[in-house]
Amino acid sequence: MDRNELTGEPALWLGLFSGALQLAAAFFLPWPDETVAVVNAAAAALVGVWIAFTTKSNDNGGSIKAAILGAGQALITLALVFGWHATDKQTAAIMMFLTLATGVFVRQTSKPAGVPAVRQVA
């Protein structure tokens, strides 16, 4: 099995990103602490989605839905922090759509545990 060292330790890469962001915020970026925290949270949520997809075979895709929803919430929060203006009603509608779309996606791309794959006969 060929192992790519860049994908072996996602927590370390997330930590490196977080440290670099903290360093940049301390010296270069005029962001308040809350903005840095939201950017870190969004990065963590995206890494969570990546981990859920890469471990899909171990848990039959069960973690993907939660990871996508968490990332969606984090990205919406990130957009709001950086100036996107949305009402509570609009945010709720976006989250409802994200929840339903994720449910449909996960249902269409995963199979129940114990169900054998369908084989094509040529």
C-alpha cells in the first residue's frame, strides 16, 4: 500500500494550520480573536469532512452526514463573521436545505452494513 505522508496525520496538519494562522494574526492580520477562532473552527470542520470521507469504509459512511453539517454550519458562521448579511430566517432556510441535501447525498452514496455490492454481469 502506497502511503502519502501528507495525508497520514490530519490532526498535525490542522495544528500546523492553526499555529500558522495564530502567527499571522499576531504579526500581520488585523483580525480580532473571535475571527481567528471562527477561521480555526471552519478549518477543523473541513478537516472533519475530509476524515469522514477517508474513513467511510470503516463506518459505512455514518460520520459523513454529521461532518458535512458541521462544516456547513462553520462555513456559514465564517461568512457571517466576514460580512455576509443574512437574517435568522435566511440562515435557517440555508441550514434546512443543507440538512436535506446532505441526507439525500448520504443516502444515495452509502449502503447499509451487511449488504453485498451489486455485481455487473457482462
